[in-house]
Amino acid sequence: MPPRLFIRALSVGTLHLGALLIFSAAALAAPCGSGTFESWLEDFKKDAASKGISAATLQTSLAGVTQDKAVLIRDQSQKVFTQTFEEFSGRMVPPRLTRGSNMLKQYGSVLGRIEQAYGVPPEVLVAIWGLETDYGVNIGKFPTIRSLATLAYDCRRSDMFKAELMDALRIVERGDIAPADMRGAWAGELGQTQFMPSSYVKFAVDFDGNGRRDLLRSAPDVLASTANFLAGYGWKRGKEWEPGSPNFAVIKEWNKSEVYARTIAYLATQLSRAP
């Protein structure tokens, strides 16, 4: 994946999934931060309509959207992550081992079919799932479209977040998630393994066959989409994932932080050894 555009402090860990792609500067009619947020949003709606977003989606998704000052505060107060691998893994891995082992058993059949399809071992997928959101327990409560619109209007990374906002509308447009249900982390990450909208559009799959790519509620969709992401970045079927291996390089495409990537690999190894 191209270089990251910003570094966010790791709490549960979400430095990944295309959130930080560097986008070309395709400016809308209203530059970031100019005029009122409302006038900027009206110009954004016109641009979205010109790119094929329907009037119905624009109405249900953007009507009444306002800036979220709490998002700006979080964005502007980010700190560099300084924990060592020993500190971070020691805090994150032990509480997730028992439930992770249970998830491997509960979803064993699904995980087996996913490994057949994408080549990614169950332990790696469950490790990412556990570290990102405690197996779907903590997916975030920020309204995604409001967060993205707030960050797009702000001038720090406007082009990036305008593109993410457009992709969030595409997710609504194709019927995967209703706007009211689209909630996640403050920077726009969605679902049980925290996909940015751009990665959701590119990698989300309907593995449970219900006609929607639902990364909020469907564990089969979540796990298969995560596997599809890793496969898309070159996961080697049947190969190791420890630091120094080609598959560890793929894990670092999920999360550029060496400490976080090592913790994914470590938790996956521990799960592979569980009774």
C-alpha cells in the first residue's frame, strides 16, 4: 500500500485498510474550509451526483449532517505511538486468547471455507478480529458519514477524506449498509475489522450469501473480507506469517506499525498452539 498520510495513536489499533492512501488533488468547487460547512456540503453533493450517486442516497445520507467538533479534537490531538512490542502485546494478547480460541471453534467451518477460497489461515483472521474490535464488541459509535464530512471540510487531509466520504456513499448506494447504521471509529473506519470505506468498496465480500456485504453484523462477511484484503496484497498460501516472512510483509499492509503487525503475528501463533 502507498505511504501513510498520518499516524494515529493505537488504542485497539486501526492504522490500516487504505485509510491513509495519498489521493490526487481533485478539488471540488468549494475548497476545504472555505465558506460555511453547509455551503461546502452542497457543493460536495453536486460532485457526488455527477459521479453517479443517486438523489435518494444523497438525501438519506447527508440531510442534516453537521460538523463534529469531537472528531476534530481527536484528529488534532493525535500522539505518536511509543509502546514497545513487549508492552503492547503484553496488554493486548492475553485477554484475547480464550475468546479467540472459542471463535476458532465457533466459526471453524466458515474459516475453513475462507482459507480454501483465499489461502489465509483462520488464526491470522481471528487475531486481527480480536485486536481490532475485541471480536466485534467495540466497533465504534461515531456516525461515519458525519465524521468523514467533518474531516473532508477540514484542510489537513481534505482530498483523502472527500474520497472516503464518496466511497461511504457508494456503500449506501449499493445497499450494503443504511446510513443510520453506518457507525464506527472517529476517523471513518467501519465494521468488526475496521475497514475504511475505500477498502470496504474494494475488498468487502458477501460470504454469507444474503446479497449484502455487511461488515457490521455478519461474521462470515467480516472474516472473508479481511482474508480478501490480505490475499489482495499477496498473501502466500501455506506459508509462515512470523516477522521476516513474506506474509509478515502482507500483515504490515494491514497495519504499517511494526509493533502492531508483530502483535497480530504473535496472537495468531498463540492461537495456533491453543488446545
